[in-house]
Amino acid sequence: MGQGYRCRMRHDGLMLPLYRLYERWLRAQLTAGALPRHVGLVMDGNRRWARQMGMHNPSLGHRYGAEHVDEVLGWCRELGIANVTVYIASVDNLRKRDATEVEYLLDVIESLVIERLARPDSSWQVHPAGRIDVLPDSTAHALKLAEEVTRDCTTGAHITMAVGYDGRMEIVDALRPLLDDEARSGSTLREVAARVTDEAIAARLYTAGRPDPDLIIRTSGEQRLSGFLLWQSAHSELYFCDAYWPGFRRVDFLRALRDFTRRQRRFGR
């Protein structure tokens, strides 16, 4: 580890009691009934965090970021948040980034899924979301295995893993089977147009059957969705945090939740 990382660790050690007090204070401000049922997480800033920590290879940030997912899921469990969607890699990430970095990222994803989520005793039922066909066979297999192994999870907690994901592609992928079904039934174009409703599209999205996100949090200071849950986020509250994903602390999460509880949700009204 670099000097910056060691200095930060010493600082955090000195400040730890104050952080614990601050966490309890923030937690006390939250009202259980006002907490989001579903949180979406755009986990941005892994490589920038690694550079900040003085790591020789910025891609190592992906490893720390993946490990941090498990910790954040623990925070959600404690607060009764039963639906979480994590944006891990977009289609553009996989196609446009350096091949070595992409290979490392996918290896990290596979390790996270197999070692931490694909267990019969998992607290979370796993749902992949994205274009499985753009992923290497090993990554696709890991995601499908986790989905199968956790299918009978009885906790009622769901994690959706957006890998090889693109919000516009998701809508296109939802429309295609809808139109195919109508074509096979012999419907005219006018009849098809009459039956293309938001409910019919929503039922064919990658996330069909699960609630839309109430709150979407993006780390790293970037203030955009980057194609994340474009359809589902129509009425979501958005929260942008300056911390890079591996450095996203429990107090940062609690601040986001506090901000959510203070907003007046209008749902388009």
C-alpha cells in the first residue's frame, strides 16, 4: 500500500470513536417506514480510489469495490432494505475499455458471485440483469449458477446484478418478445400498437417482478445515470455522493437514506 493509504488508516483509527457516534446519530434520525424498499447503486470510482490510495495498478480498485458490495449488503440487511440493484459493468465498459482491465474486472465479478453470493445459505436471491450473450462463458455461468443456487432463498431479499447492462438495450429487449408474441398471434399492426402498454413492457424487462428503485445512489461525484435503469428510475430519488465506491462508508450510506426520508416524493404528480 502507498503512503497515502497508511496515513488514511491512521487517521481513521483516531477518528473511529467519533465516526461510531456519528453513525448512531444518523441512524436515530431514520424512520423505518420512510426508508426505501429498493436501492440502486452505481458503484463508480474504483480505479480513481486505487490511484488515491497509491496502488501501482488502478484496476486493483475493482477487487476492493467488489468486496465492498458484501459489506454494503450487510448494511441493507440491518435496515430491512430487501431489494438492491448494483450497476457493475455496462456494455460500453466491456467493449471500450482496455482488454486487460476488462478481463480482470470479469474475474473479480466471477469471484464475488461464486464465493460470496452463490451459496445455498445466502441471505440474498441473485438476479442477473443485462446481455448475458456479451459476457464470457465463465462469467455468464457464474451469474446463472448464483441465480439457480439462490432460487429458493426464503429471506425475501433480492440482489440484482447489472453486468453487461444498458438501459436502452433493456427496453429494446423487452419490446422484441412483445412484438414477436403479437406477430405469432396474427395481430394487425393497429392491434399491436393498441396493446403496447407500459405494463406490457415492464413485464418483459430484466427486472420484471421486482419493485422499481425508490433511491439510486451514485458514488464518485459524477451526476448522471449512465444508462442505469432508465425505465425503472422514472420516479426514483437520486443521490450523488463524492466518495469513490470502495471508500463509500456507512455514514455516507446513512446520509443518503436521511436525505431520502426528508424528500417529498411526488411520483409524477
